[in-house]
Amino acid sequence: MNLSFQDKKVLVRVDFNVPLNSEHQITDDTRIRKALPTLQRILQEGGAAIIMSHLGRPRKKLREDGSIDVERFTLAHLRQHLSDLLGTTVHFCEETIGPKATAAANALNPGEVLLLENTRFNAGETKGDADLAQQMAQLGELYVNDAFGTAHREHASTATVAQYFEKGTKAFGLLMEAEITNANKVLNEPNRPLTAIVGGAKVSDKILLLERLIGFVDHLIVGGGMAYTFVRAQGGQTGNSLVEEDKIDLAAQLLTQAAERGVSIHLPEDSVLADEFNANANRQTTASNAIPEAWMGLDIGPKARQDFGTVLQNSNTILWNGPMGVFEMPAFAEGTQSVALAVASATKNGAFSLVGGGDSVAAVNQMGLADQVSYVSTGGGAMLEFLEGKELPGIKAMG
Ligand code: 3PG
Ligand code: MG
């Protein structure tokens, strides 16, 4: 973040898209806390911070009369908590752009903070609208993009706005820099063996990731619902488990590619089964390729946990994206928990570990292990696309 902030009005795009409960209270403030170093640096150096973020998808959840549900999606819900974390007053403006926003930005003194209203209240935001971006740009003399979590969106506040700042007046924030640096530790010349753990419900969500990983990892651990499509590709019986019939051939191809490249693919040898998709369902454990009719695999079994644990123990670099089972239900959380513990233990023994992607991050946080892995990403979709090798619009626009 190579800018001099002294006496400057700094427009900062952060990703404060945090979960709120029905009383509009923040249930996980990780993304806010991760943006603090950037904000503190700006303030300490005598700059004023004008903060922009989106929250939710307000234009996809309009009120019945077609208006925006301001009460639900206003950034004002975050003001007090941000103020507490920064230890300073946070001014709020009910506009993102416009006369009030301009006046509020102009009135800021060095060291002061202004939080603007939800960028997505503006129709042009998700379209990357140039007029909107230009008006945003006029609010600040410098632009800092610290919104890694939204870097995969080509929106007015994440991408277009950067065009209106000359070279030398815009920079990535510290979080953005950390995200890129840590992802590159996995992608570029990692310490081997390199193991990727990929989980989640569907193969179709992770095709590009799996294809790319097979090109450079040593071990690929596949868990979660998607594992059963692979088990089927090997001719196994998966009962009522989630299988994407139209992805069985693809799974077979991935298995062949992996074998050709000498990548070891680890599927769960056994599974914890349920007779319905329900936290209180009846349970049993069987081999993952011999699942009886009417039963479905909702978690990896004890043999799989041990097998995956051994692979992780012998890895020097670990990438984890996606849970091993339906970990929101305690009865099917053990597999994901055991992988989280194994990643933490490998990290303690010197491995570099990156956890990226919404659900695996939630699992690590839930277990209080976030500070026992090397890096926890704030990006779900953004980290996935970065790992897939895509150029993220929010990053590209700064070039
Ligand atoms: C996210 O949480 O995925 C980012 O904040 C981006 O939000 P979006 O998926 O609604 O674009
Ligand atoms: Mg998203």
C-alpha cells in the first residue's frame, strides 16, 4: 500500500458483506476486522477514510412495492461496531454518491471516518456503470481497494472506479495484498508435498478448480457430497447420496488425468450415512462404494478421517476449500472437524496452510482454529476464482 495518506481524502472499497441476524446484529465480523489494518494505517498517517461496501443483494430482495429494503440492507447496521473496533467516531451518510455524500466527504478532517450507504442500492453498481463510478471517484483523492471478497465482481465500486484514479493515486489495501501473497504461496513454487482438500456438495461448482489442481498438486483429497459422483465413476454403489449424473463422465476423466499426472486422489473410504437429510436421522457407517438403497452419505467415515489425516500430516503445503460433510448438523460434522484439526496440526509441524471458501472458513472459525492455520481467506467466490487461475476484475482494474 505504497501511498502517502497525509491530509488526503481516501476512498476505500472494503468487503463488509457480513452475515446479520434478524435483529441486524453482526454474527461474524471477520471481514470487518481483517480490513482494520488498512483503515488504521490511513488514519494514523493523517488521512480521512471514506468507506464503501455492499451488503447482501438488495436489488434481488426488493420490497413488494419494488423499493429497496433499506431497513434490512443499510450499512448503518455496521456503524457502531466499526466505530468500536476503530476506537473513533464513524460518520454515516445515507447516500453512496450525491450531494449529501459529497458534503459529508468534504467535511471530513484528517483521521476521520465516513461510512457510505450500501453501494448496491445504486442500480449502476453491479453493471459497472461509468457515471456512478465517476461520482464515487470524485469523493476521494486516493483510492484503496481492500475488497478481496468482492474482487471477482466487475462492479462500479470494485473495478470501474479505479479508471478515474491516475497511477500513483490508487493501491491495493493490506488485506488484498495478504490474500494475493498467501494464495500465491500455494500456486507458485509451493513446498511439496502439496495437498489440496476439496469438498462441498457439488462437483459442478468446482470443476475448474479440480481441473487446475490436478495440474500441480501432489495429493487431492475429495470429500463432501461431491465425492459420491467420483465413487460412482469408479463403479461404486452410492444409494441415495447426492450424485450429479451428468458429471459422472467428467469425474471419470478427472480420475484418469490425475493418474496420468501422478496425482494421488483420495476419496473417502467410508461414509457416515443417514436415512434422510435431517439432523436427527438414523445413522450408520459403511464403505463409500457400498451404500445401501435409501441411505445417503452425509459425512466422511472414521477410516477416511484417518486416511486424510495421514496425507495431511505428510504435507508441507495445504489448500482447503469446502467441507467434508453436512457440518451444520452436529451428527455429520466430525469429518470436517477432523480435517480442520489435521490441518492445524500439520501447520504446527511447519506446513503452510491456506483455508479459502465460505464453508471451510466457517468450520475453522466455529472450531476456534482460525489462528492455528497459516491463512484464512476472506474470499469465498473470489478465492475460488483466483485459485482457478482467473484474472479477478477488481485486481485487473488496478493495473
Ligand atoms: C461474497 O460474500 O461473496 C462477496 O461479498 C460478494 O458478494 P456477492 O456474491 O453477492 O457478489
Ligand atoms: Mg458470493
